Amino acid sequence: MKTSIRPMVLFSAFFFLVAAATLPAAVEEGFKPIFDGKSLEKIWDGDPRFWKVEGGAIVGQTTPENPTQGNTFLIWRAGDVDDFELALEYRIDGGNSGIQFRSWEDEKAWGKWVIGGYQADFEAGDNFSGIVYGERYRGILAQRGQKTVIGTDHKPKVSGTVGDSRDLQSKIKQKDWNEYRVLARGHSIVLKINGNVTAEVTDEDAEMRRRSGLLALQLHAGPPMKVEFRNVRLRRLRMEDKKKVVLLAGRPSHGYGEHEHNGGCLLLGKALNEGHPGIHASVYRSGWPADPTALDNADAIVMYCDGGGGHMANKRLEEVGALMKKGVGLACIHYGVEVPKGESGERFLDWIGGYFETHWSINPHWTADFKKLPDHPIARGVKPFQINDEWYYHMRFRKEMKGVTPILVAVPPEETRNREDGPHSGNEHVRARKGMEEITAWAAEREEGGRGFGFTGGHFHRNWANDDFRKLVLNALTWVAKAEVPAAGVPSRQPSPAEMEANLDKPKPAGK
């Protein structure tokens, strides 16, 4: 008996160790794949003359008959990267390549598929693999083996070492697969090849350093070369010095100047980034993000989108709910406060304290006169104001308004209550409240510590130019992220007419 059990135990232990060693890194470490091994469509964008998928890998290749005239890049279009760790495997035959991150485009100046920014370099030779390079961006920032600090003069200074350059190079395999890791946290960058740290950079150049931007893969100009990438995976890192607000803009729906989810989110995100040093805002356009890591390091999520049966949260209640349990904040703007009664409605009562319930709430257009504001951080610096919008009211709130604070309250005109019965237009419950105040924006606190905000305005894009309207929402997004709202509110300059017209879904009609 003993002699038969021991081999079985040894075999089982061996099998377990082998299985554990061959598990994808995404399973072992919480990374998420951002390349499916099959296609570049929609997510990866590059010159099709040079990029393809072959054998489960991204392949970039130039030949004597098909050279590139300059460095060209395959750009990940699912989202920007901020604080993150990227892991992938690469193999290179000839030439030079690299991994761009926190980078940017200037198509007018540089042409298509060309970017600048930080680059984790590698090559077929012995000199540049594992260095931090600034493509169109300050040049070499750390040689292999170096720790550097970049100062206000935009130049790196060596502050220490991570190893001997030749020894590190000896651990990099030629014409074979190597694992590359890029770790960017705050303004610190660490590169690793095959588990060995090759360079570290601390970027103290406040004028030029970057906290977020594009991710891309490089194909270098010059002699013919071939580079391959596989097992590309990404892990978001929590931003230790900032609160991250992720704005999810819904798809286009209404006409010009109405339900401008993309334009509105971009205005709000820009205002937060400019006006609050403790906030990092990121915007995803036209529906649920293709980036599987989009919400992984969010402190607050904003849904400015069409609602009802088509609300972006309806099919993702478990995913969003898991984030809410972690204390992530949630703000919903305009139609984004409406979800179907039932499971979605119950979730929204928990997450943001209330929601638009059909045959209970209504959606008239009217000029609201907000004569007073509560003593709440969301109201800081906001003066009483009047504005015309499609102000929904008579929301379905938590019982006894538990944990819910009204933020904007006004008395609607009587004609808004007298419309015929319908899922959005009128009902006996609304008509019974003639002459009474109604809540059009509210704040909520959840038992697990998260925060919510509902705002029924935002039908008309033009209203974001109103300083008090805009400030109240900027304050609210700051509050739900648990960042400090300044005593005078989040400052923002009034957008110019050109800025108000930018990023709209429909062109401006003639005569408007």
C-alpha cells in the first residue's frame, strides 16, 4: 500500500506544480488580457501594411519591398493608461522596437499612426533593451542598469543603479520569447525583462511629465525587421495621490445639442482635471468601455447616458454591484437616472438613493428656480440659479429618505403636472402634489461607505456653460469620489463657444 501511494502523491504534487506554473499570468496575478490572440479589429489600430495577427501573436514586419519611412505604431484604442502594470512577451528578429505608454498623437504634425511619449525599449542588438526612452519626448531617460531622476531642466540625472548593463543584457534571449513588464505608478516608472529590473525613472519634470495617455507598440524605421507580441495583459493600479473619476458617456441619441453625452463628459472631465489637483478624470465615449480594466482603479463612476430598458448598467448589475460593495462612488446624470422597476431599480435605490420610476416620475421641460441650497459639500460655492432644462421629478427614493440629502429643490409650474397619464408624462401621484417642492438632484450615502448622486438636468448641452449648474455637478463628482470639495467649490472657467461646440454628436444646423 505504501509503495503505491507514494508515487501517486509525488505525481499529484508534480502535476499541481506544473499546472500552477502554466496558468496564465492573468489568472495568477489579476491581470486582464487586452489582446485576444485572434484579431486587431476595433481595439488595435495600425497601418495594415505592417501589422497582422499570426500564430496567436501580434506581428509587425517590414521587408525590403515594404519598408516604413518612419517609426510607425500599433495603438491600443480601448482607453488611456494611467497608473498600471503591463506584462507581455516579445520576440524580435532584427531592428528596434518598444512599448509606448502615457503617450499622445499629433496627426497634423506627425502623420497617422505616429505617437510620442514614454517608451520601454528593446531591440535585436545589445545596447537599448530595457532602457526608458522618450519618443519625440526628451530622448533617453534612463540607460539599462540606471536609476534616474528627471528634473525641471527636462534632463535625467543618474541617482543609482539597478544592476550591471552587460549582465542584464546577458539574461535577454536573442530571437526568442522574453517577458517585458512596465510598471508606472505616480511619476515612477520601473521596467523589467525576464524578471530583472532594467531601469527606474522618477519624473520630477512637472512641466513635461505625463500621468496618462496612449498605449502602443512600435515598429522601427530602418533595415527589415520582425517583432512579435503575445500574452498582452494589463493591471490597473490605484492612484495613491489622486481620486480617479471615470466618466462613461452613452451613445448618441437625440438631435443637436441634446443628450450630448460625449461632449458633456469631455467638458466635465477636462474641468475636473484642470480645477482639482486631487482628481484624475478619464472619459470613455459612446457606450460601455471596450477596455476590460476601465473601472478597476476607479474611485467614482459617472453614467451620463440614455436610460430605461437600454441603460448601460442593466446587463452589468453584478459587475457594477461588485464595485459598489468596494465603496466606489456612482453619479448618474439626466436620463442616466432612469432604470426599469425591479432588480435595476432596487440596485439604484441602494447605489444612488433614488431613480426615475416609470408611471411614478415625470420628465417635463421647465425653468426651475433653485432659491436655496443645503449645507452640503456639493453646494459649496454654488449660488441660487434659474435654468430651463428637462428636469425630471417625483423620483422613487429610499424609504423615509434614509441616507438621502436633497440638493436641488424647486416648485414646478402647475402645467408640468397636468399632462395625460403615461410612463413619463403624468400620473395621479404627481398631480396630488400640486404646489409642492420637488427634488431634481440629490446625494446619497451607502451603508458600506460608498456615495451616490442623482442629477436630472443635463438634457441641453448649452447648460454646461452656466457656472452654477456646472459647479454643482463638478462638486458632486468630487464628493462621490471622496475627494475634498474646496470651500468655494471646484473652480472651472466657463467654456468658450468653440469648446461648447467641440465633440458634439451632430453638426450644428444652419441658422443656429
